[in-house]
Amino acid sequence: MGKPVTVQVGSQSLTIVPREGQEVTPEQTELVKTALRNALARLTDALYITTLGRTLLDDLYGRRVLDQGSGRRVFDRSALEDLRPLNGYFDILAVCFMLTPPEDRNDIEGFRRCLKIVHDNLTQVHQGLSAGTVQIDDLEPEALVLGKVPEGYVKVGPLERLSMWWQGDEHFHNFKSEQALASTLHLYFSKPGMNVWQATQTLIHEADHKYCRTYDYYYISADALRQMQRIRDSDKLIRNLQRELEAKGQALGGASKPLAEQFRGVFPKADLWGGEMTVVKALNNADSYAYYAMWVSDN
């Protein structure tokens, strides 16, 4: 490796390590410093928003009423109205964790469980990146992932790989009990044109691998959220038109598909290795947390 550069980012000591025979430039130093500072800020925002989401959902969960017909506890109309401002947040949860917005909100318990897992994961990553000393290495020249040079990675040793395999990919990880991977965080900070947003998202992604032992089941498209929002907006227009026509005693042919059915179009049908994508895999997927942290803090 080349000569390391150590700088301070707030109260933290950050060591930046270049490739063999190279030096860390002032521009690269500033990029990595900013990426770490931004990653911590975005993780803080994401934790705050996740806490607000959990609090609101807990409140709504307690406002269920008994439906005499079905015998189930359901949400009354006022509770559903209170959820409308959360539609954009549900979009982000849907894209990142494959949680389809429930039409009647009766399965809100699934969202509460999901948000606890998301909160635990983000807390672990934030604690790892703010532990006082962080080292970030440039990529090795021969690094390839799926035939391409990645923007970052964390090496996994044989015993660590066995431990991750034993954990099983169809179970929720208990993040609090996991030990961080021993390998250093790698960020392709010498990549020409690497910008702060990319560097920050990649750093959160790789830190999620390191501190939470998550996998790469699938990579999220940067356009996925915009596609999801377009589906929701078009559906609103159709539903409003349907209500207007019904009030006039008319009907609209070709009723729109339920939101849940439309949203499946933005989800991957399979993971990178050909297995069926599931919510559990999405909740153990590094890119899910990286994009979640970036998107909720952008909004």
C-alpha cells in the first residue's frame, strides 16, 4: 500500500490509504473526509426519521377498533387519513425493502417489525463509523465484482464467510449480537469523476457489510424511487376520476390495478444469484440500507 494520510473529522481520526506506489491527493482527502462526514449526518437523519415513523405507527396501531363483521381489529377512517402524509415514506420503504404499501393498513405490524430491524441496523453502522478511528483504503487494481470494478468492497475471510452462511439468509439478522467483519473498508476514491453523493452512498453500503454482515442480494436502481412515485401519482389521478364518475352514476372502464400489483414492476424478481427475492433478503441487503439512508435524508 502507499503512504497513509491521517486527518481529523470532528473528534474522529480518519486514515486514508492509497494503492501501492500512489499518494493520496488533497482532492481525494477532501472527498473521503466529506463522504464520512456526510455518511454520519445522513445516518443520523435516517435514524431520526425511522424513530418518528415507528412512533407514529405505534400510535396508529393503538387506535385500531373492533370490526363487528370480521371480528378483526382494523384502523378507522381518521387513522387512515393520518397515514396519507406518509405515502412518500412508504414509497422509500417499498423500493428499499420490498414492503408493498398495505391498502387497508391491517398488516401495520409488519411495518413496525421492519422499522425496528432498520433502526437496529442503522444504529450499528452509525456506531461503527463513529467509533473514533476509521480506516478507508482505495481499491486494489485487480478488484472485480461481477466482472466490473466496484466503487467499494469489504473482504470476507473464510471463517467469517462460514459464520455468515451459518446465519442463514432466510432469517432476520440479530445485528446487536453480530461482530464486525475484520477487513478494512475500501472506497474507490481515486476513481475519475467520483462525486460526494456516490462516495457517501458507497461508504454507507460498505459499512453496512462490515458492521452488520449484510449481503449483496441486489443493487437498487437510482431511478426506482422516481418510478415508484410516478405509479402512485398516476394511480391517484385514476382513483379521483373514478370517484367523480361514480358520483355522477357513470363508470370508468379498465379500472386501475391495485397499487401492490403495480409496485411489483419496480422490484427485482430474483436476487443476483438467481434465487427468489424476498422481504427478508431485502432487510439483509446492504444497498437497501444505503439508499434508504440517502433517500430519507434527501427528503
